[in-house]
Amino acid sequence: MIQLRYFASLRESLGIGDEQIELPDGVNNLPGLTRWLQRRGESWESALADTRLHIAVNQEIVKTDAAIVDGDEIAWFPPVTGG
Amino acid sequence: MIRVQADDFNTGAELERLRRENNGQAGAMVSFTGLVRDLNEGDNITQLTLEHYPGMTEKALKKIEAQANEQWDLTATLIIHRVGPLTPNDNIVLVVAASAHRKQAFRACEFMIDTLKTNAPFWKKETLIEGDRWITPGNSNK
């Protein structure tokens, strides 16, 4: 299983904050996972196409082409605005 | 020390606690307190909601604190950031750096709040009379 998390405006666009799924067959990196999620429909396709999104794997920011393995926690979020 | 909390904090009480725990080592304590403004980009704000990534946010704040302590000779550091719904004039964030001398404390405090704003996973949503909008980095979040 992998844990997926979505934050802030992205969470609202997708209508979901977190979910657990089986690592899809043949998917071993973030571009593959993103493409798999985008096949869920128009809102997923457009929301995850936003190049400003950051991606964290196991709570560390990674490059958008990073590898993923079973058990990972993967989070997508817009640029941060705290402080 | 870092804290992420929904509850308010008391800047004076936090500074006084750090002073009491200091035992004479630091000659300077510099603090930054961030507050909710009632106006942004010309619009009246009725509520500001802070979202965070539980777990990752705390890790990011600890990393910022560790980087400050590596770069400057500090006797104490503190970062408190609030989450959840806030209203104008509420406290959002408190950053404190204590050092033997003021220059190190000033620089470390500025580094911590500047780095927090670009690296720590927090997101602000404003509530206006017309509805809600997410803040984006740039002019509206300087």
C-alpha cells in the first residue's frame, strides 16, 4: 500500500485529503503515479498537471521524477504560504 | 524548541520563560511575532485559516532551527506556529533567537522566519465577505 495526501487548494480541487491505495502495477516513480492518478478524470488530470505543485515522499520534498516504492507516503501541495 | 498549535501563545510569557531559563548566557534575545492583518490586496479579511502537514511541518521547523544553530552561536531558539481558523489581530507565528551578542540573534531570527515562509508546509486561506481564497506566494504573503 502507498499513502497519498493532498493539501490546501489541491485538496479542495480533488475533494479528498488522503487515501491509501495499492501501488499500481508497473508504477515505480512519481511521473508514472501522477499519470495513473490523472486517468481518474478531468479534475485529476488538470489539478495534477499544475507544474507549481511540490511533491514530498515520506515527508521530504523530492524532485518530480523521484522513484517510489511500496509503503511510501506521497504528498502533493501548492507552494507554501506560512509565517 | 518548536511548537505547532491551534491555541494562542503569549509572546511576553514565552520571552520571560526563555529569559529565566537563560541563566546569564545570552546577552540578547530577538523575537519576531507575525499577526493576522485585516486587509490584504485591498480586501477586508474576516478569517484566516492555516493548514499544515502534520509530521512534515514539525520536521521542517526542527530543520530550520537546526540550520540556525549551525550557522550562528545561539543559546536558545524557539518557533511557535499556529494552525486552524484565526481572526484579524491574532498571533500567527513567534520566532525567537537568543545569543551572547545581538548581531547573531538578529540574523538568526531573520533567517528562521524567512526560511519558514518558503520551506515549511503551511498554507493560508483568507475568508472575505465574497468568499474564500487561497493565498499564493508573492506580494500577498511578504
